[in-house]
Amino acid sequence: MTQETVLQLIDRFEAGSMTRLEYRDGAARLVLEKNAGAGPAMVRPASAVQTAEHRQPQPAAGTRITAPVVGSFYRAPDPESAPFVQPGKAVKKGQTVALIEAMKMITEVPAPCDCVIEECLVEDGALVGFDQPLFSVREM
């Protein structure tokens, strides 16, 4: 499933009147849901039990910060700005390390603990999946 396919599905789903869409492409599975009249649709993988809004950040499992939602990954608030974090830099728990955009909604990705960013594992602008590793970190 390509980023273009996912974004087209999201756009069409958001514009339509359906409240649930399930799409499969080989082993990949995408589920889109929204509540009628409740505003923008929420995107979540089929295996997710909680939505990103209710999901509490967990301490980095010793080595990773992962994506809380599906969407486009951005290292900076806008193309002209410096990235939120750089490899080798220390960050505090709750500090924004990246943004993920889905359906014109922006989700901040917070550091789940005090840590040092070891490596960014995703290209800026790339489509990321739920719980996909974004950064390799070392807890402090």
C-alpha cells in the first residue's frame, strides 16, 4: 500500500458519508472510522484498541519513539524551520520531537521519557504507520 493510495483513501473517506471503511492490500490493512456529525474522521489500524487521543505515551522501550497515529511524518513545524530534534540532543519527557499529519489534522509526537535522540528512522514527509519506530533513543 503506497502513501499515495492511503492519502487518496483518506481524502475520499473524509469527503463521503460512510462512517467506516476497511481496505486490504495484501498483508496491509487500513481501517478508517468516523462518527456521523462528530467532526473529522479518526484513522486507526485495525489492531488498535484505543485511539491516539486516549493513548498515553509509554516509556521508550529502551530504544524507540513510535508513531501514535497513521499519517505523514514531519521533523519540523514548517519547511523553513529547523527540526524539533537532532541526533545527539537530549529531550525532556513530553517535549515535541515530530509532527504527524492526517486529514489536515496535526498530531504532536512527544518524547515518552527523558532521552537522547540517537537516530531519526524516517524520512521527512514519509507516510508512517501506527506504532512505527520514528526515532532511536537512549533513555537518561
